[in-house]
Amino acid sequence: MSDIVMKGTPKGTKRPTFDIITVGAATVDTFVRSKKFDYERDAKAPEGFDAVFPMGSKIALDDLAVRTGGGATNAAVTFRHMGLKTATVCRVGTDVFGDLIFNELNSHGIATDYIQRDKTHGTAQSVVLLSGSGARSILTYRGASAHLDKRATPWSRISTRWFYVTSFGGDLGFFSLLLDCAERIGASVAWNPGGHELAKGIEKLAPLIRRIDILDVNREEAAALADEPPRHLKQIIEKIGNLPKIGLLLSDGPKGAYLHTRCCTWYAPPLPAKPLNTTGAGDALGSGFVAGFIKTCDLSIGLKFGMLNATNVITHMGAKAGLLTSLPNERELKRVVIRPARLHE
């Protein structure tokens, strides 16, 4: 797999203030596990079954944990752990949960200068119902995260080598301003769009995707963008794989991940692990991939970083608890096998 050299800082210009700025959601997640949850098969459900419990009853919990989450903050912790100078752009309420997010980011050494405080909407929260296999359903209140204000970000003063963008509430005007900023300062952009952005459809998104360096989506999201069934992987990649300037990272849940560049498509099978909680696995894969690429300028090493990061996360409770705390060594990297993809899989 050939290396791709990142954009450097032009000679004679001031070094960027940050290595990377993450953009998107910040949440507080409550994880709930109980043997009292019953399950019913449902062919239409993503995991093949529904979690059910009787209303009006008191249900004993086997485990309960409160953690911070959201794509922007999860990714920021990965980048900081990899030694990158990191800031985040997100929006939280003026409540105790917003303070919790501030304090945790500060404790990791992540700059909070660009975090917006919303006096009207509370901090986004989720309740995550967990099964014994690690499968989960998520009850979500988007709160302040759905109201990220493009006017509250000082684009003219931002200086960074990279942007890592997650869901931002579907405001494509906000994203256009970010892309304008990136082009002005020579920064690269990786994008892991959320549901509100993907709902805009490929016609509106394609011009924006052509301006970014890395697109990060899962197989179902990629299929929706390409207007193809998820099983038609070759057609999906033919339609959207060459839109970003560097490549497409396509996660396939427990089946591993694909990486497509303009010359070829690669596949990394999953690593053996007993999943405890799959929440945050996508954030860990994407941010680990970008962190590895920034550190090494090698896409294959980036994919290995991402796979190790995601595997570690699913064996812990919460989206940040299992994130790698240091650069993987050679022995750890060899655990991840990368081979040319067979696109009929």
C-alpha cells in the first residue's frame, strides 16, 4: 500500500496552533445493563431482535455507568492520546452535564476554547440499553448538540493542520464555512457524517465530499449514499469511493473495515474480542485511522491504528474507556492483517 504524504506547512508561514480540531457532538451517556430485559426476534431490527420490558414495573439493573460521549469528544481523546495538540468545537448546555464535559476534556489536555454554551437547550444525553452480547439500543436527546452555531466559531482565527468532523446537526452552511477555512489555511479534512447530514442525499453532499480528504462511513450509510443495497459493495465503492481526495474508510461492524483509495481497495478483518459495549466503536475506528495517518503518513498503518482502537473500545464500558493511551508498538500492529479486498464479499 503506497504512502500518501500529508500537506505540510509552507516555508516561512507560522506553525498551526493545533494539530487537529474535532467538530461535532458532545453528549453524556448513561449505560444500562440488565438480565431482566427480554428479547423478541424482529427481522426489521438492525440486530435481529428487540429489547422489551414491562411498563409500570421496577427492573433491577446489573450495571449502570455514566460517561461522556459524542463523536467530537471521543475523537478528541484519541488524538490527544496519540500526542497531537487537540481542540474541539461542540455545543453543550449551561448545566452540570456541560460542566462534566468541559472538565473531562480539560483533564485530557484538550483545548476547550471553541466549545459553545447553550442557554436554551440542555447538554445532549443518551441512555444506552445493553444486551449481554454488547448489542445496544440508544435513546437519544440531541439537545444543544443539534444547535451548533456557525456564527459562534471564530473561523478567521482558527489555525490547525487537520479537522476531524462528525455529526453537526445537518447545517451544510456550517460545513461550507469550515471547508472554506480549511482551504484558506491549508488544513486537511476528515468527515464522519451523521444521520442529519446523510439525509441530505448524495446530490447535495457530493460537492462537499469532493472538497474533503477522507470520508468515513459505515456500510449501511455508504449504501444509502450510493443508492445501492449494502451487499453491492463493488457498486457502492465505484459510486462514492473516489469522491474524497485521499480515500474512503468504510466500517463493516463485526466484519471488519475497508479502505478505498483511487488505486485500490483494502480489507482488514476483525480482531478477536469479546464485546462488552459497541458504542463508540465507529468513532474509535475513524479517529484511530486519522491519528495513525497523521503520525506516519501511511494509510495502512492508519487502518491498523483504527482497528486496534476500535477493538479495545468494544471491550470496555463507555466510548472513551478503551481508547488506546499510546502509539501501538510493532507487535501490536502485526495483529492487524490487511489484504486486497474481494468486493463481492
